[in-house]
Amino acid sequence: MAFGLLLPLRIAQFVFAVVVVGLSSYVAHWYNADTLTASPSQINFLIFVPLFSFISVVYLEVVPRFMPKASHPYAHLGFEVVNTIFYFAGFIALSVFIGKLLFCRGSVCAAARADAVFAAFSWMLWTASSAIVAMKIFKGGFKGLKTDQKATSAMKEVPAQP
């Protein structure tokens, strides 16, 4: 059903993570280079979250294909939910921070606002993939993640003939 939708979601999650880390890095660089204050923790958190997403996407897509014994459905659900919570916390915190600024002008302000919007879109993508994975796990049909553990070797023992 919706299991074929996970790969396009992963690609979109990866692309949005690249955008979020780029925008967050731009705003953090502006704070560190052009002001006398360090970059806000909200921006720093939105630098960390996409980096965690990169690790998550690699685990969620590469590990089941090449190392199926290291892949577990509940670990997949855990990565999904943690990313969902991180993006939710990140875009809410940045939105509140921007809303409380006395003034917000220029390209850095536009980048911070776009950062909050792309983080919100990332949150929606992670929420959707979390729901798909949770439905698959709790329906008991999560066989697409784990490969069959039976021996598929070309050389098999032949039972001894009496």
C-alpha cells in the first residue's frame, strides 16, 4: 500500500534537511561574523537536527538493504519519531524566537523565516513517514524491512543417503 511511498519521502526528507542546514548555517554565520553575540540556540538546534536526519535516512534506507540483521522495526520507528519530535521542537522554537524580535529585516531575517518554514515541512514529512512505519509495524506486516533469514547460499548440504 503506502510502503512504496517511503523512498520518495526519504528523498524529500534528505533534500529538505540539506535546505534547513544551509539556511541555519547562513543565519548562524551572520550572527557569528556580523554581530557581537553568538548565534541563538534555536539556530544551533536547527543545525543539529538535519545532521541527525542524515544519519537517520542512512540507517532507514541503507541498513535494511545491506545489513538486514542490524535492522529492527522498532529502531526504525524510534528514528522516525525522534526526527518528528526534533523538527517540531526546532521549527516552533525558531518561530517563537523570530516572533519576539524587535525588528527583523534583510536577507538574514528572510533566511531565518524560510528556515522555520522548511523545518515545518520537514516535520510534516517525518510525521507522514512515522505514521506509515507505525501502521506497518502494528499491523504486523513489516516484512519489507527485514529480509528472509533463511540460507540462500548456492552451496547447501545434501542430506546423507542411507
